[in-house]
Amino acid sequence: MDRAMWWTAQIAQVRDEIKGACRRAGRAADEVRLVGVTKTLAPEAVVDLIRTGLRDVGENRWQQARPKLAQPGADTLTWHFIGHLQSNKVRPVVRHFDWIHSVDSEALGRLISDEAVRQERTIHVLVQVNIAREPQKSGVAPEQTRPLLETLAACPGLRLEGLMTMAPAASNPEDVRWVFRALRELRDEMERQTGIPLPELSMGMSGDFVPAVEEGATMVRIGRRLFPPMPGEDDVVS
Ligand SMILES: *Cc1c(COP(=O)(O)O)cnc(C)c1O
């Protein structure tokens, strides 16, 4: 079996679990976009990745994304920036990525917008919220969300799509269900207060995407479950 086939099987399995979670929640499975997080993969893996048919890929650091973006066919994929974005990386990220899930300040949002306008692009953005208030995590506190949303909604280079969060690490995903529910409730409350449509909820990773989808995720960001090493291959692919 080659690597693309191996990954294709994992992708099918995860899609199946997403479908099950949707069914339990009374949702349509096509409401959930599967973003494959490729940060642990070597640049050459992009060719195999394209063969799996997966179309949305996520990277959390510009330095790791850069060599992958130069691979043949990389521009046929939709790239999602999901990590903390430093201001000096805004220009290349705006050039290559369609989505930025991790906007957490007005200053960063304005920089992205200005650069997008310069490049005649529109970037889809999400506000990252630190629901669990973990000191080591990025994201705004829930009570800071409204002013940031109002600023971003007025930025000409941005299309504000919704909210993103990362749950704390948990061995039992049920322990972090409350985080996903809280993000959905915050979204509902923000839509009511501001009138800004916020259709997208980016939440759920390898260990916790099932409760995230049951609570309303429209985008899940999954790495380890989709791209495990081949049987017999070293644990670290890159
Ligand atoms: C790495 C990463 C993921 C995927 O994590 P897995 O546990 O490998 O599924 C999702 N979101 C962000 C922001 C990440 O950095």
C-alpha cells in the first residue's frame, strides 16, 4: 500500500465518524469541512496529499508551510492558516492562504486587511477565542470578542466568517464538550448583539472532533488522525 492510499483510508474513517456525529446532532454531514493539518508532514508529502482528494489543508507556522506551498499542485489546495500569526509574516500568508483562523487582535486584523487590499485579495477570517482561559494559549477572552468582531467586520480586505477555539488537552473528549458548547453559545450571542452573521465554527482536533461536531463545528482541524505514519514507518515523518 502506498502512502496516499493509507491516508485516504484514514480520511474515509474520520469522515465516517463526522457523519455519525452529524446524524446524532440532526445535522447534514456536508455542513462540516474537514481541514487536514499537515504541519508534521515533509514538503514532498504534498504530492501524495493531493492524490487523497482532500482539498482543505491547515498549517500553523509560515516557516513550515513555505516549502509545501512550492510543491507542484499546491495551488490547487485551499490553505488555512491556523496558528499564531506574527505581523512580519502577514504578507506571505495573505498571498498564499485563503483562510486565517487565528485572528486575536484588532492590530493583526487591520494588518491582514491592509495587505489583502494591496494584493487585491479577500481573506476569510475567524476570531480565535480562548474559551478555557488557558494562559499559554492565544485567543481573546470571551468578553473581548464583540469589539474585535465589530472592527473586523468593517475591514475591507476581510470576510469575517465566525469563531475558532482550541480545547484544552483531555484524555476523555467529553471533558471538553463544554468548550465547544460555549463557543457556539458565544457565537449565537454575538450574532444577536451585533447583527453580524457568523456562520463558521472552527473547533475540534484529532482527539475531540466528535463532541465538537455534535456541538455545531462547521470546520474541524485534524492532523494526527488523518496522517499517521505508515505501518513500519518511523513515528516522525518529517
Ligand atoms: C496541530 C493543530 C491541530 C491538529 O491537531 P491534531 O491533534 O494533530 O489533530 C489543530 N489546530 C491547531 C491550531 C493546531 O496547531
